[in-house]
Amino acid sequence: MSKDLVIIEELARIYIRDELGVPDARSLHQTRDRLAPWDPLLPAASLDFLRSGQSADVSRLDSQSVSVGLWPDGPIPGLERMTMHVDAVDGGIVRTVLINERKTILLVFFLDYKSGRIHTNLENGGLFSGEQEPDETDVRAYATFFYKVFGNGVAELRCGDLEPVDCEIVIPVNMMMTKSPDEAIADSVEAFRLRLGCPIQGQGSRDR
């Protein structure tokens, strides 16, 4: 009987979760509204419209300072102070663009209020040249975000003193990892140094 207790215990958990409707930690995490911690950023009326799949006034999201990190490691150096800009609102989904202080890194996120989720968007965004050129810190910061998320890492956004929100991972269907995230990050930084004529000592360029 002692060997069967493990099975009985798991069956009891399933019964309590599915038949009695008491969520366990896993089902609660899957169904909870991930955007709820950011409710103070918008008026209640706007939240009601967004959650019902309608458009609403989200102007208060503009110019919010957002820190981009990876769970559980915390903020990514170089992405600690990103400025949020609203790009579009449709069907309860807010497309936002985060730009760093130097205006050399752009990241795109979809705030899906109807589903209570934030989605990363790796196919858009990247490093940009404008008033300033991307430096090595920018290259490392963007590569860390891109390849860690691409390697199934969990992006985490923090706004002020509000509870951080974690993002759903959206992997582009036309892309495939051929190396580890750490190797890809190192290769990105090395390629940047080589373009500047400053190769890493003791290392040649890796095969791409």
C-alpha cells in the first residue's frame, strides 16, 4: 500500500483541482492575469474596455520607465531604463515599443489585456543607429535579451515599484538556435569588436 500512496496522492490532487475547482500552483500560474500588477498604470474604465477586447485610452502608458530583465536573474545591464511608447491599440491588445536612453536599442512587446498576457516579439526591434551609434554594451544587452529569450528564458518587465510581470515566449517559426545562448551572445560581441578592428585577444571568429 505504501508504494501506491504516491499514485493516490496525485489522484487526490487531480480530483481537488478538476472536480472541486480548487487550483493548484501550476494551474493558478497558467490562468492568472499576468498584467494585473500593472493595473495602476491605467484608469479602471480603460482596463474594462481592453479586457473586453475593445480599444481604449492608454496614453498613460506612454513615457513609462520600464526595466527589462530575465527571471530570476533580474535586470539586463543596459536595459534597466527603457522608455515605453504606445505604437497601436486593437482588440484589447496594446503594441508597445521600449527604447533605451541612448536610443540605440528597440524592443517590442504586446500587452494582451483580453488574455492577461504580455508577449515578446523577437522578429521586430533590434539595434539602431541615429544620433548615437550602438556600443559594445548595447550589443551585449540586446544579444542577452534576444538569445536568452530565444533559448526559452523568461523576460520580466518591471515598472517602478509595481510587481514585475513575466512575458510569454514567442519563438519565430523561421528561426532556429544552432548554439547555446551564451555562445551566441559571445559571438555577437566578438563580431562587433571585429567590425571595429578590435578582435578579442586569443580568439578568432567562430563559425556562423
